[in-house]
Amino acid sequence: MEEAPTPVSESTPESPVAAEPSKTILESAPPITDFRSEIQQEYMSSQTVANAKSVNDLAKQVVNLEKVMGKPKVELPQENWNEQNWNEFYNKTGRPETIEGYQAPSVDGFQFSENDQKTLFESFHKSGISQKQASDIMQTLAQRELNMADQINQKFETNEAAAKEELAKRWGDNFEMNQRLAATALRETADADAFDRLNEKFGNDPDFLDIMSKMGNKMMDDTEFKSNLQSNTMTSDIVARSEIDQLKLDGNFQGALLDAGHPGHKAALERWSKLHQAAY
């Protein structure tokens, strides 16, 4: 009997596994997560959290806050503050405890008087000015005074030069003598305060100086004036020249000087010689 053929089992073929599709660079980029998602909702209303761009931003703000908290706190001025509140604020912001705590800055060419310093320091302290602010203010004031002094000096020098030029035309070679005669005449006729006021106002006025020099010439007949003129203001040569000018107009003296037979000739000649020795 023939054996039946062994049946061949038919197996179902396996389906091939589909390969995952490749992703582009954009598709494979990691998702962006908001760091705020891990912060509790109760803190989200904070402006600090809302403005932060990253965790590092928040960390930086925390560090800065720690630095600030370590410094003395100064409350900003309020409209309802009383004197005590203001004094506490001034002291915290650098005002010396007393006016003795202020020091005047050193300024070349200028120095505040003790009275001016005291007045300024009292004002600074009352207004809550710090030492640095006080120094800045005083330096500005000092520089202003120096600038004003320079302007005054320049104006004075200009006026003086103009007056000298005009008087040189009027007085010629007698400029120095007339200048000193004018000053002496004014000192002899005015007290110290009046002299200072007139000198300040008319010290470079050619007309005033011309008048005073003529007055001084007329006063040369006064022995006391002549003595004061010689000892206090003018050198002996100026006095001698002035006296020579006076004697030239003195007829009696000229008669004795020119007449060898005159009883006073010897004395007149001796006086004339001494005056010329002193004058020239």
C-alpha cells in the first residue's frame, strides 16, 4: 500500500516592520518650556516674576536684593514730616551733626572770612546740606568772587591807564610831583574814611586829580603842609622842586639871590643851592 505523502504545512509570511519616518531639524528641536510653569500661581502676579526672562534673571534679582537689604535704609521725604523726621533724614544722608562738622574748602587766591563761614555753615545745616555739597557750593561762590575781582581789576587798570595818559598830556614832566601833591592835598583835607571813598570814586578821574594837585600847590605856602608832604608822602626831590617853583615867583627872594650886595644874598644863595642839590 502506498504511503500517503506528508502534507507540507503552509506558514503565513510575517509582515515587514515599517521604518519610522525621519524628522527634519525643525521637527526634532526640543520643545520650549516656560520656566514659570513650575512657579506656584500665587507668585505669578509679582511684577518681578512677570518681567523675568529666565531663571537666571530671577536669581540675579534675588542677589541684588540681598545687597540692597544689607545697606542702611533711608525713607524718602514725606509731605507730613515734622522737624524731627527731617533732621533724621538729613543726618542719614550726610549732614554733619553740628555746624562745627563743616570744613571750608581750600581755594587758591580766596579765603572766606570767619563770619561768612559761620553764616554759610548755619544755612547749610538748616537746609540739610552734606559736607560734599557744602564744599561744592563754597567753591562755586569763591570762584564767582574771584571772577568779579578780576573784572573789577581789569576795569580799574583800564581806567588808570586812560587817566595817566590824559594827565601826562596836562602835567608833562611834573607828572610825579602833581600826582603826589594831589594825594597829599586830599589827605590833608579829608579824614581817612572820606579819603577812601573819594579815592575809590575819583582816584582815576583826571579832572579831580588836576584840581587836587593845584590845591596842593597852593598849600605849599603852609609850612606844616610842606613838612607833612616831605615826611609822609613825597620824597625830598619832589618837595625841593616844588619849593624851587615857588621861589621863582617870590620877588623878594629873587632880589636877594640875584643881588650880590643884598644883605640876604648869602642865605638865599645857600638855600637855592641846597634845593637844587636835593631836586636834581
